[in-house]
Amino acid sequence: MNKVNITYVFGSGRKEKIQKNNFKAKEFFYGYNHFLKTDHNLNIIEMEVEDPKVFGLKKILRLLDKILRKLTNLPFFFTEILSFKNFITLLKTDKLIVTNDRLALSLLPFLLVVKVIKNIEVYVIIMGLFSKKGGKYITNKLQKFFIKLLLRISKKICFLGSGEAALANDQYSYFSNRFYLLPFSIDTEYWNVNENEYSQNKKILFIGNDGNRDYEMFLKIVKSLPDFSFTCITNNINKQDVPPNCELISGSWNDSLLSDDQIKNYYRNSKLVIIPLKETFQPSGQSVSLQAMSMGVPVIITKTKGFWDSDLFKHEKNIYFVLDHSIES
């Protein structure tokens, strides 16, 4: 490939990590580290942290965000990414890698304009877009309209799990030549441990912040097992709701409150990782499961329609599936 301008579109937090070299595990950069070793020109567009006080055009964009989210049930956040600086970056871009569908939809107005001006290749990584609930007639129609719009301007749509890939093929077969299954892979050079590194102080670990984790179920499990010790790393559980047998640590990967080494140490000090999930086509829990298993820690996870690879992962062989989503299971 000749020297080209490659732009990555990330959620908040990654640009600072890259600039400060404040990371060790490479999986959440989606190949950015690989292109650093080449002669290609690399750029980053990053979603800004939402400012509660906005004025002028930003205020109009925020209103439009809310209206579109209400009408379509899709994650539009124009306010956080549409800027003159980002538009200029897109005009200089040959290949654009958008690392989730929320970013792609929020950047959609700019992408439509840039596609008219130049032949930019757009690659989008999908994380639950095709499992969004419709509901009312107008919501279904608008949802399909915007998804088709995104599919038309994209060269490749990359799915991290086979469940959502199959759903997309069923719903939008006309675009199937643009669909590509690229299972999420972790940095196994980092997520590993020697046998003599394991701690004897073993806890049961719950970690994650996405909306498909079943936080209520986790708390019920903790309360039903008072003789077991738990560690919970999330921003989505209130401290007053956590019983004494659970240590709550607030944090997420994006906000850098915990380093990669700290997260790795929590895996090392766990005898088990549990991932109760709501039913979804999104491959929720994928990265945590793979990190834990690479560290030699067994995983119990809810079996959902969106589980990323039902052929490779077998119940009681290399993972433990919960099929009925009950507390007892």
C-alpha cells in the first residue's frame, strides 16, 4: 500500500493515553500501534467529553442530538464530535477507521459531505448497532434509514461477534458484501501470568461499564453469597447498594482511573470472573472474558444471542455459560 493518510476515530481518553504512552495493553487501539510502525500518516479524531454548558451552534446540535435519539433510538452525539477542526482532518483523510457505531453515526453529517468531495474509504467497527430496538412505526423507519445511509458510505462494516454479523446479514442482505467478521482479539503478550504470580487471596471479580451488563443481577448474587468475597470495578453501581462482602472500585478504561497494570493485578487476584448480562445481540463482555481467560482465570457468563463465538467456546470446556439467567445458576 502506498503512503496514505489514515485517521482513527476514537471515544474519549485514547488520545491522551497515546500521547503520554500511558497504556500497555494494545487491544483498544484497533491496530493503531501497527500503523505507527509504517510510513503512513496517522491522525486521530476523538469524541470530546460532553460539556454541560454549550452555546450557539453547539446548543442547536445538542437539541438535534436529543430529537434524533428520541426518534430513532440510535446514539447520535453531534455535539461531541462535529467541529471545524475534525472536518478539515476528514478532508485530508484517505482511509478512516471508526472504532464504534456511536462515533460513526455522530460523524455522519460530515462523512456525507466529505464523500461528495473526495473518495474517502470508511471502515466502521460495529458494537450493537443492529440490535437497537425500534418500536413505533416512525422509529423503525428512521432507524433503518440512518443505518442504510451509514452502510452506503462505508467500504467495510466490521463485526466483533458472529451473532450480530448474522443478524445484519439477515436484515440488510443487500449490503452483505461489505460485512466482515473480525472477532475482537486481545493483547496476549500483555494479558498473561506466571503460575508463581498468583495470589492466594482470591476474590470473585465483576468488571465492566456497558449498558448490557446486568448490575441488579450482580448485586443479588453478592447478597445471596455472604460468605464469598467480591470485587466490583464499575461506574454504574452506587456505593450504598453494595453489601459488606463486596469491594466497589469506581472506574472505567476511558477515564484512566485505573492503569492497565492495576486491572491486570485484579485479574491476578481473582479466582473467578462473573459476567451477568441482559439479553442482547451485542457481544458484551467479550474483552473482559478474553483478558481473564488469557490470565488463566475462569469465566462464568450469561449465554446471549450476541455471544461472539459459539463454535469455539464450549460450556464447561473453556467457559461456563449460564443459560437461564437465574441467581442460582
